[in-house]
Amino acid sequence: MVESNNENRHVARESRRTFLRSSSVAAIGSSLASDFATSRDVHAAGSDEIRIGLVGCGGRGAGAAFQALTADPQTRLVAVADAFPDRMISSLSALSSKDDISKQVTVDADHQFVGFDGYRHVIESDVDVVLLATPPHFRPIHLRAAVEAGKHVFVEKPVAVDGPGIRSVIESGEMARKKNLCVVSGLNGRFSPQSQEMMQRIHDGAIGEITALHAVRNGDGVWVRPREPGMTEMEYQMRNWYYFTWLSGDFNVEMFIHQYDELAWAMQDEPPISCYGTGGRQVRTGEMYGHIYDHFSTVFEYASGARAFTTTRHFPGCGYVIDAFVMGTKGTAFLGRNPRIIGESAWQPPRTRERDSHQLEQDAFFTALREGRTINNTDYMAKSTMMAILARMSSYTGQTLTWEQGIQSQQDLSPSSYSWDGIPTEAVVAIPGVTKFS
């Protein structure tokens, strides 16, 4: 039985490797940043309506759908998919109950898809736009299918959990560029006007040469869903996807990604040359917490000599802190919710409340579609996700790893198969110095 399971896992991984075709290291350095070109006609035939499909009906998926429908009154949600029927039904019910957008939710029963292959049915439906909000493991596969089908895509963060996934995302972004398709990232902080002005000032030299960067995100964790009688291991892990590295990438990839992205943005998306880190499980140690860590601390080294210091933890009952800043030879920039610069070129934006940046990203997406422009965020969403994955790899192994090692990594976290009887990737807590890099 063990040999059979290993053989199935090998076949499944080889299949995914064929699907996630390797690209060169240089691909991630190519110019895939936000750019604008003439878009294909997005409207449904004979109307100004934009038809939306949602893949992944959890809280973030429902939120993205609400914001997409709010962004443009001529949008309509017409197809949805989720691995679980209860999640799909609850999200549809919640969206249909919101007065502002309820009339835009018209998902017929035959456009409600359940299971691992539901995404294909949504993409094959008569939709113009696909919103991808499943657990991160599935993002590369779903993005590739949507782009191949000629759909514009909103891609929730993070975009992958391993090196093969990152390489696939880069390739899909290149394909989208050639097809003039939008690929809009869920790294919503980049859509804040105040943050955009702050970063422009940093890039224009307001704080001088960057010497050090720091980010912290300390919280107390998220939900745990109990194991029910009759659940297969695959179903249990899918219900608790956050706690399994193959599904979430670990919590630093799933949640701390926003802070990695802020630092990457400040560095104009120049990747670090290497990183070293540490982490472990000190509080979340029970079986219910899968095998992810509950704290990470990482140092990224840049070619310029700058260092980025990052730390994150999930310890219940402790203080909640989110902060990030960038230090330069002429001043310091404080990022996040209260952006400001101190030093020779001091600056602070007007004290006005911005629109929620989750809404701003959808506003930008649908405005671009209406104006016939394409937005392609592949470069930064892939690089920021890779920073998070590299931090996890370094912390799991206890090794200093280069950017090239991370990009070229052959570690594939795929399960034996995408079925409820499939064998998930073995859930073993990583031990630095014992766990090997691959």
C-alpha cells in the first residue's frame, strides 16, 4: 500500500510538473510589472454587461465578488465553484442578501459547481472575468486554465506555495500579456493612493539610499474546524487548509505576504540575493494546528547592502502589531495605515479616510476593462510570494538560501491526486538542520 501511494504521488507530481512547465530563472526578472495595452472586448455579446465567475467561496472569495459587483453596476455574477457545497451556498446567500448588489447575483443552479474540477466549469461558462480565491495551492493551476481560456483574472494573494507554482504563474502572466488579458493581484495595498504617493517619494530619493527595512505582523491566529466523523484526510485538510503547508504555504506566506510585499515595493521589486531565517511551533502545537509554524524571523540581503528584517507570530493572548518602515541615508518612511516620512524631505498625507483598498483594486480592474486597458500585476505578485516562500524554506531547513535556489526549487507540494480519497502531502513539522532543502 505504501509503495502504491508513493507511486500515485509520483505520477501526480510528474503530471503537475508537466503542467507547471519550468521556466528559466530569468523569467522572474522579466518586465511583467503593471502595464497597459489595448484589451480585447470584454463585454458579453450585444451588451455592456461584464459576466463574472467566482472560484473559491470562502470569506475572501465572497468579499472579492461583492467588491467586483460594487465596482461596476453592469457586472453580474453568473457562475461559482467551491470544493464544498455548504461554502458555496452560504456565500451565495450572503451576496444575494446585500441590497446594493443583490440584483447582480444571478447564479442559476446549473452554474453552481462543486468539487475539485468546479473551476473548469466556471471558466467554460460564458464569463468574461474569473475571480480566483481558493486556498493558494490551487492558484497556479486555476490561473493557467483561465488565461488559456482567454479570461481576465483577479488573483487573490498569495499566488503559489512552491517553486514550480511560481514558475507557472510567471508563464501564465506572459501568456496573458500576449493575449491582452488583465491579471490583477489581490495585494491590495498597492492600490492605495496614499501608499502609491509614499512609494513614489521613496523611489524618487526622499529618504536617500535605502539601508534597512523592517516589517512585523503579530496576531493570535485564525479558526480551527473540528474533524468530523467520516471525513477523509483530504477533506479534513481542505477544511483546515490554513494549517497545511501544501495548501497555504504556511502562515507567513498566506498572511505576512502583505508585509513582504510592502518591502518589495519599496525596493522597486528588486529581489533579494539571499535570505536566512528561523521559526518554529511554540504555542500552536496540537494536532488541530496541522504542521505549520507559529512564528518566523527572517533577514533578506540585497545586492546594494541593504537588509530587510521581518518577524511574524501567531500567539493567542498576546499583543497585536502590524508595522513596517524603511530607513535611508536621508530619512525614514513609515508604511502601512499611517504613511509618513521623517527626515530631510518630511511628508505626511492629508488626514482623509481612503476607500478600502480591497475595493480600490476591483475599481481599478473594472475601470481598466471599461477603458480597454490591461493591467498585468504578475511581476510583483510572483516576486512577493517568492520572498515569502524563500523565508519559509530557509526557516524550515535552517539554511541560508539564494533567490536563484528558491526560484529553481523542485519541491512540489502537490497531493497524490485531486480527489477526496487522495493522499495529501505528508504533514510533518519541519525541523531546522534536519529538514532538507530541495
